[in-house]
Amino acid sequence: MNRQVMRRTAPVVAAGVALVAGLSLVPGAAGAAAPISQLVGQGDIARDSLACVGPLSAGTSDLVVGNGSANDGQGNGVAVDWQLRRGDPSATFFTQGTVVQTAHADSFNPVVPSGDPSEPGTFWVCVTQRSRDAAHYEIILGAGGA
């Protein structure tokens, strides 16, 4: 599995699973706005492998949004299996999370609105390729409050 990690994220690989840890960003001047946490990961996923971006912690007033896409390396969309997983606020590994949203598509845009009963919590976006030998994926997962 070839992985490329962007925005100072740190990869962790175990038993065919790719995980990407995150970084906190503060928009605006010197923290004038609420902090936004963002995780970014991309790579090539082999058939029957799993790649996850997370964990991302969200508070009770945060908006959690994700964006995932998969292609054949030539820019043509490839349908893969996507999951948004949610764990208790102390959860640190995706297997501690429950699947709360799924899709079989070339893109995935999960949203957990502010005030959702699943907050506070820890979130991951995971992708699995089951129908092809490989696919290239890109995932962004973010959370922030007002």
C-alpha cells in the first residue's frame, strides 16, 4: 500500500490498516476564530484493505464534516466502501468506533451537525476497496465550533 500523507500528519500502519493522525489549525489572526481540527490523508489502497483517517475529537457544539474521493489513478471515479465511525470521546483507535454513516460510491461527504446526539465523540473516515485490485483515495476530515 503506497501512502502519501499531507499537512504534517503522521502515518501509523498495522496489519493492512493505514491510520492518519491530525493537526489543529486556528484560522484568522492569533486565534480570533474558534479552532478547526483537520486531518488529511491520501494513498493507494489494495483490494480488501482498509484505510482510515482519524481520530478527530469533536465537542458538543462542533460541526464534523468529511470529504472522500476515490479514483483509478487516471482521474476516473471508482466506487469504494466508505464509513464514518464514531467512538466515545476517549476512543483512540478506529476499531473502538461504531459505523454511523456508510456509502458505496466514488465520493463520500459525511456531516455531523452541531448539537447532534453523537457529540461529543471521536470520529474516523474509513475506506475499503473490494471490487478492484487498487484505488487511489483522498480523505479530509474536519471539526470546529462557532
